[in-house]
Amino acid sequence: MSDVVVFLFSSSGPDRATEGALGAARNLADSLGGRVHAVLVGASNEALMRASAAVADAVLIADDPALAEYQPEACLAALVQISRMISPRAILLGNDAYSQELAPRLAHRLGGSATGDAVELAVDDGRIRARRPVYGGKAVAVIELLQSPAVVWLRARAFAPAEARDPSGATVTRLAVDVASAGGPRIIERAVEDAGESRLEDARVIVSGGRGLGGPEPFRDLGEVASLIGGQLAASRAACDAGWAPPSWQVGQTGKKVAPGLYLAVAIHGASQHLAGISDAKVIAAINIDPDAPIFKHCSFGIVEDYRKVIPLLRTQLAAQKK
Amino acid sequence: MNIIVCLKQILDPLIPVRDFRIDPELRAAVQGSASLVTNIFCENALETALQLRERAGGKITVLAFGAPSAEDSLRKALAMKADDAVLVVNDGNVHPDPMAVARVLAAAIRKIGAFDLVMLGRESGDWGAGQTGGLLAEELGVASVSFVDAIEVADGESHLKLHLKRQTDTGWERVAAPTPLVVTVTNDEHNVPRIPKTRDVMMSYRQPLAKWTLDELGIDAAAVRAGGDYYRVVDLSIPVRETKCELVSGDSLEDKVSDLAARILQVTRAM
Ligand SMILES: Cc1cc2nc3c(=O)[nH]c(=O)nc-3n(C[C@H](O)[C@H](O)[C@H](O)COP(=O)(O)OP(=O)(O)OC[C@H]3O[C@@H](n4cnc5c(N)ncnc54)[C@H](O)[C@@H]3O)c2cc1C
Ligand SMILES: Nc1ncnc2c1ncn2[C@@H]1O[C@H](COP(=O)(O)O)[C@@H](O)[C@H]1O
């Protein structure tokens, strides 16, 4: 009852997010005096298995064919069954869409309590507490989960990876689950939008555009700037809602949480909900016509100018100075 | 198609950071001069429901659990052309936990009657729990799909009556789903909420609106009034984060942009 389960979808990782989730699980289990069970859900993934074995006490592989492709009801049923086998004190998930979709329902079925977007976990007198941003990033709350198990989906990059140990110390077991009868909604088509070279979450440089761009075309110019500096494109919610950028480009509280070395915000106001997605960026820079835009309170450097004048010159300058 | 859309009234999430205050004792935001608005994702849900009704027919009931002021959110929804409105009056607790809310909504939905589809926002702009939809689905004993941005009624006789489009981390998925169903809705260029006509806003104040008390719902009203036993907020604070922004310098625009380019390359080269 003091163990920690971390569910990892084997379609992802190993990456900084799975490392963070494993690190969070290790720390929490150590505070509780329990073991870490890393459960890999989906088709087998050798690299993720090795990364998990270097942190967890037990690696459990749930690679039933019914789980190879995510289907919500089947996956939920599997997670419930696996959780019941282990009876953990806490269950951790990442902040991908599937984890967010499942976590509250998993908590409900197990009689536990859930919270999400946690950036810190603590054990206080046996009770599990999660720190998370609230009010669109304007405040931070500490939430105490009253029922057990605590089910928490993490802003995984906010957690430090664990020190790797000898992976041969971990047991590796394949788990059988019975999800054949799970009916309900079925995913019948999957589409991946043009995402550039890597996932936005892993991008080292991001050039992001907002409503101030005034239309879809300027994203092409931003794309040229981005390619000069090895960057990827992203957008504010306002730009996505206008249809200038696909929803998967949205950065913020309800978009991607990114952590690039450089985030260049072009014609983005800097609403707290947008900033909530870039708090892990190392350097933020801004191009905005309004000197009072809040983005300037959060960036390292910037320019107060019309982006339409800046971008063409910036392209030439970057190309020239790169030589 | 009987559709229920759950609406939450919240403190305007767009107030500037400098005007945002909290009450550390109550562990909640102070309203101050900020207005109360309908959570944007609830309006995205209502917009998606209105578009579905235009194609498939049916009836939309909007449901809120909130302070008496939440009537304004429901009136606005009526002005946007929802058919019916129900307010479950929250008589005291400023922040019932998501399970308490889900239990109230589930009880209210049972009282409203048969439904095909319950729609919620993906998360609320104040506490952003992002879990009322999932918990409500479990309370009602039906399946749920999150991050939906469009809904169609499928052709043919399949029991998978609905075709949903929903957003994933890398793109989108199409989902065939049976009814009854719970969905949470996210924003997309096609579900930006419509602005009601002034005439419809005036009219909405003459439309009937049901007001129910917690005691009428056949649930443990005292537990809800106490805030629930799912989670509690033990601390709320405003983070301090200071960065000093250096604006690029130079006499001409060319000089300034040259400085900007140099700083950008300095950062990317160091990576
Ligand atoms: C619950 C909730 C969740 C949300 N989640 C997100 C989220 O995940 N991500 C997100 O981004 N937003 C989110 N928002 C919305 C957020 O509050 C803002 O509305 C949004 O970020 C504004 O986008 P913007 O900065 O592009 O647009 P605006 O606020 O319109 O700002 C445009 C900026 O462009 C500048 N500008 C205009 N013309 C020029 C020019 N020619 N040259 C240079 N600059 C110019 C302006 O000075 C202004 O600063 C959320 C809101 C809520 C309520
Ligand atoms: N008090 C409430 N009344 C009606 N709907 C609510 C209430 N609280 C939450 N919801 C619904 O649940 C969604 C997600 O809220 P949350 O889980 O609190 O982030 C909201 O967008 C609403 O659709």
C-alpha cells in the first residue's frame, strides 16, 4: 500500500517526459517507503523498457494486442485491472492527451482522488500533496488528495530524472489483461499534423506567432526565420482559433508545455495562460509593437517594433551573421 | 438528440496579472473589480452543441452548478439559443471539489431526464481541474471522450451513432461512439462561440429558468456544502517571477534588428 505505479505509453519515449515521470515516481516511492512499478502500456518498446528498468523496482509490460493502439475504454479497463493487482498508494501518468483523458476515470473506478498538471509532489504526514498552477498560471495551489490511491498526471518535465541504477536489479514481467469485452467509443481514424522535425515538447528552438500577425501568411515568414535557427513553429490560442495554425501548435495552459532553449514570441501579448506553457523555456525573446505587452515582463530580450518591419530584416541578418 | 451542456461561471480569466488578488485564508481568488464570465471551454462546448442541433435537430439544456450569479451564464446561453436552462444553486462553498461537482451534475442530469449527449469544457479557467467530465461519465455510468472539437451524427443504423473529431498531442482522431455519451470539448477555429444578438439577450430574461436546491437532488447535500472528500486546497499563493527584459538598442531599425539577430544566435550557438 505504499507502492507507486507509473503508467507510460510505449508509443512515446524514452524522452525527457518519461524520464521525469520515472524520476517523480522514484522520489515519491522513496518518501512513502514503497516500490516503483513502471507499467509500459502498448506495443513493446525495448528502449523504454531499459530506461524504466534503470529506475523502477519492477517493470510490467502490458503489450496485449488490444492495447497496441489506444482505445479509451479498453485502455481504461486495463489500467484499472493492473492497478488492482498492485494496490498502489499512488499512480502517476504523463500529461499527454490520453493520460489526461483516463486519469479522473481511473481514480473514480479505484475509489481514489486525482489531480493534474502537477509540478511538484510531496508526502505530508502520509498524505499526498501536489503543487500545480491554477487561475491560468496566476497562482499556485497545493492540493491534498484525500482518497487513496492518489492519481496524478504530471507536467513530467518539471520533475528531475532519477539517477540510473543497475537495470538488472529490476524484475521484468509481462502482464496479461482482459480487455476484449470493452466496447464503447472506437477511434477509427488517426491523423498526424505536420509537426516539423520533432515534437514541440522536444524542440530546442521555437518561433511562435500570435493574433498580432493578422493572418495565416506571416507564419510562412516565421517559418523561414525558424529554419535559419533550427527552430519549429508554434502559436498562441488566438492564432489557432483564427485558423492560422493547427491546434497541435497551440502553446499554453491548454496547449503544449514546451521547454526550448529559445522561445521567440512574435506578436503575442503574453497572457498568463500562454505563459503557463513556456515557464520552462530557458530564454524567452519577444517582438511586439506594444511596449506594455506583458510578454516583455517575462523575456530576456526583445524589440518593440512592428513585426512586419522586423521579420524581413531579421531573416537577412540571421543569414548574414550565421556565416 | 437530447443534449445537456454543463456551464461553469468563473472569475474573468483574462484580468491582468497586476489586478489578480487572492484571499490566502479562503484559498480562493478575490473578485475585486473583475467580472464573472462563462468559462470559455463551456462556450466552445455550447457552440459545438448548437452546430450539432442545426444539423441533427434536438434539444439543448444548459446546466450550471453555481452561485445565484451563475444565472447570467445560463441567460447568455439561452440568448445563444439553448432551449432550456437549469441552475443548481450553490449556497455557500466557494470551491467544491470536482467529485462533489460531478455528483451534483449527475443528480441534476438524472432529474432532467433521458439524454443522448452530455457536453462539458475540457477544463475551467479558474481551478483548471480538467476532470469534471471524466468523473461525471463514471457517475452516470457512460463512456466519455475528451478534447472533442466537432460532432456529427453518423449515417446508417450503426449503434455507433456519433462521429466525433478530437484533438491529440500530434494531430486529431475520428471516433465512432454510441450514445449516451459524455464528451469534453476543446477549442478549434470552428467552435469559437457566437455572439448573441442584443434582442435575444433581452428575450432570454423572459425565458423560464429552473432553479433547484441541493436538497432537491437526493444527494448528500451536507457533504457538497462541506466541499467534498476528494481533495482539498491546502495552500494558494501568487508566484513571484522577475525577469529583466533588455530591449535591443541601436539608432536605426537596421541596427536594432542586427542586435536582435546577434542575441538570438548567441543563444542558439550556446545550446
Ligand atoms: C481557460 C483558458 C485557457 C487558455 N489557454 C491558452 C493556451 O493554452 N494558449 C494560449 O496562447 N492562450 C490561451 N488562452 C487565451 C489567452 O488568455 C489569450 O487570449 C491568448 O493567449 C491571446 O493570444 P495573442 O497573444 O496571440 O493575442 P492578443 O492578446 O490579441 O495579442 C496580440 C499581440 O500582438 C501585438 N501586435 C499586434 N500587431 C502587431 C504588429 N504589427 N507587430 C508586433 N506586434 C503586434 C499586440 O501588441 C498584442 O500584444 C486561454 C484562455 C483561457 C480563458
Ligand atoms: N459548477 C459547475 N457547473 C457546471 N459545469 C461545471 C461546473 N464545474 C465544472 N463544470 C464543467 O466541467 C468542465 C471542466 O471543469 P473542471 O473539471 O473544473 O476543469 C467545465 O468546462 C464545465 O463544463
